[in-house]
Amino acid sequence: MICDTVAAVSTPRGKGGIAVIRISGDESAAVLRRCFRPAGKAPWDAPRLACYGTVVRGEEEIDTGLCTFFRSPASYTGEDSAEISCHGGTAVTAAVLEAVFAAGAVPAEAGEFTRRAFINGKLSLTEAEAVGRLIDADTDSRRRLANSAAGGRLKSAAEDICASLRGVLAALYAAIDYPDEDIGDEGEREIEGVLCAAGEKLKALLSTYRTGSAVADGVVTAIAGAPNSGKSSLYNLLCRSDRAIVTDVAGTTRDTLWETVDAGGVTLRIADTAGIRDTQDRVESAGISRALQVMESAELVIAVFDGSRPLSQEDRELAKHLRDAPAAKICVINKSDLPLCVKETDTGDFFDEYVIMSAATGEGADRLYGAVSRIYNSDGISLEKDAVLWDARHKATAEKALELIDASLKGLRRGDPLDAVCTLAESALAEMGMLDGRGVTEDIVSEIFARFCVGK
Ligand code: GDP
């Protein structure tokens, strides 16, 4: 049980028009009575109504603002809670928070409001995780993925599979408890059908992980190519800014720049690597060895070739180097705004995708986004409409549950005793429950909420 009434500033640190201080716990109304002097209606008498008044600490008037009180269970955390909107200066916000502490609240920990919402059953664990991801989302794909999961899509899909497993268990319990009433072949086939369907649904859910993690974690991407092929121009096009220095002096890019970008509905963690070529320049050499390192660890390599001139020795070396690399590979034949003398097939037949485009004009950029999307979302998963797994925890849990469903199915088909089949199906259900937080250990819950910011 959670006893303390906690408070924190929920808006970011720094100067702003308004700051919001959030309070949650049984004593929320009592805390407010001590630190908020209403001008008209008292917030604790008028839940969900923004009430104007003065924040006070003892006799001192700290600030004026609006206070909204939420009565349990109709609140984000499920507890009595309140939000005070005050002026957003750093000193004002700190003084209002101090007044709330002086009135009896204690500081909230990172993610404590959402953790309370989870503990009080207002949110499932995947919904709570999605809230954290929504706040962290820095690309539109990440926002769409998190918003859909926060709205309960993944929870519903998991619940659907759990409901099938519960149906299987009910039938198995009946067969075990009343052995005289033989369920017969037909009964066993029915159980087998439901188990099979649950396994198929889980497989379909697991197949979304490649896309989900490509959006949530991002795909480590290297842009590789000979000097002057247009790597920095492509990097800038993807970042929609002039982050890398673009010049026609070979060897301008000496360090590896990283950026997170949305491309084809996938998040690319993209490195603009120094041109791969032999060089005597020590600083540039360091850049090139870093570029090779990035290429080694990249999950996706976008290899850029200058299509306006015949392939050089360096281009051929790069293609040779990439041939056996485990990463996904896209071949970009760049400078399509100029007469082209390089064909797709000239660069080798081992690329997953070939794109002819101009990094300078942006012509053909959609083809590049399409190529990324075909590699990472070949099933055309909709981040808004489909349930998507995005976290390694989800994947591990779903895989374990699938293993158990498969094992119980095999047992049933082999004619194993029904109680052995039942134990495996029970374990599968318990594993599925963990996806949404039932039965997860305190450590896992703490680890998840420690990633949150204070005030959420
Ligand atoms: P990097 O050395 O591979 O990073 O190449 P840069 O992006 O610095 O480009 C080298 C030169 O090629 C610069 O003068 C760019 O303006 C030019 N360039 C890059 N992409 C294109 C393109 O699509 N069309 C044309 N015409 N020029 C390009």
C-alpha cells in the first residue's frame, strides 16, 4: 500500500509561461487546504474544476494560479490528486513546490505518478511503459507507436490471447475434475484448435517486433561511400538540416556525426561517416577508422555512389567490403540530376535495395524512404492501428509464452496426461500476464519506472 502523498514539478525545468505541480495521495486535499487559498470555489469541494486562488506558505503569499482537484478513483493515479498551475519562473516554481512540501507532501520519485497508476490498476504495464516512451518520443513514428500502446492496443491484443488460454484451461480443468465424463476426440480437437489459434495470434504479434524495435530503439545506420559521392548531402537531406559540412574538398567530414531521424516510418540512428579512402592525413585517418567501426556495427548501411562518373577503385573497394557485411544494405546511386553513367547492376547484386536519387535536389528521396520501409516494415504494419511489440522485455515474454503454448499443444497431440498439458497452458497464461504486469517482480517494475522523468 502507498501511504505518502507525493508532489513534483511536472513541467520541464527552466523558464516558461506556466509550470504545473502535481500532487497525489490520500492527503492531497489536506495538503491543498494548507497551501492553497481559493478566491472562490475550493478545489477540494469542486473536483475536476480549475479553481483560481493563492498558493501560500504559512502567512506568506507565494503566487496566484489555478488548482484542479481529482477525487479517487477518477484520477490519473487512481488516488486523490491535484494539479497546481502557477507562473513558470524557476524561483516561483521552486517556491510553490516548497509550499506544497511544507503543507505535508513529500518529493515524488522518477515515474512515481505513473507507477501509482499501474499499482492502482489504472494502467497496465505496457500502457505505463508507453506513457514513458510518449514523453521521450523525438520522432513522429515514435510518437505514433507510443500513443497507440498508451491507448491500450498492445494490452487488448495480449488480453485476447489470455482469454483464449483461459478458455483452454476451463475445458482442461473440467476434463481433469470429471474424468468419468470423457471429453472425447471432439473435445480434445476443440482444445487443440483454440491453443493453435492462440499460438498463431502470438506469432503474429511477435512478428511486429522487428518494426516496433526499429521505431522504438532505432536502426543504427551508416552512410558509407567514397569521398565526394554525396554522403554529407544525403545525411543533411535525411536530417532536413545542414548539420554536416558540405564542400567539394575531399576529406571534409572527419568525425562521425549522429542524428535520430524518421525515414519511411522507421527511426534511423544515423551516422555520417568520413569518406572511406586511403589518406596520409592523420586526423582524417582517425575519422576513417571510426567510419569503418561504425560500418562494422551498423544494422543498416546506405552506400552512396556518385552516379555522374564511372565507378572508381574506391567505389569497388567499398562494394567488396560490404558484400559479406551482415547489415541490411541499400545502394544509392546519387546525383541523378546529372547525366548518369552508373547502372544499379554495376555496384553488385547483393544490396537489398537500389535507389537512384539526387541528395542535392531531394529528387528520389521518397524512393529511399520506401526502401527503408520495405526492409523494416515489409508487413505494412500500421503503428496507429496494429498492436506492436517494441521492447526486448515484450519479445522475451511473448517468446516464452509461445514456447509453452507449443509444448502444451505437442503434449496434447502426443496424448500426454491432461494435467501435464494443463500445467504448460497455465504457465503460458502466467507468462502472457507478465506482459501486462501481472506477476512481474518488484525489480522489473522499479527498473521500468526508473527510466521515467520526475513528475510523470
Ligand atoms: P561526401 O564527401 O561524400 O560527404 O560528399 P558531399 O555531400 O560533401 O558532396 C560532395 C560534392 O558533391 C558537393 O559539391 C555536393 O554539392 C555535390 N553533390 C552531392 N550530392 C549531389 C547531387 O545529388 N547532385 C549534384 N549535382 N551534386 C551533388
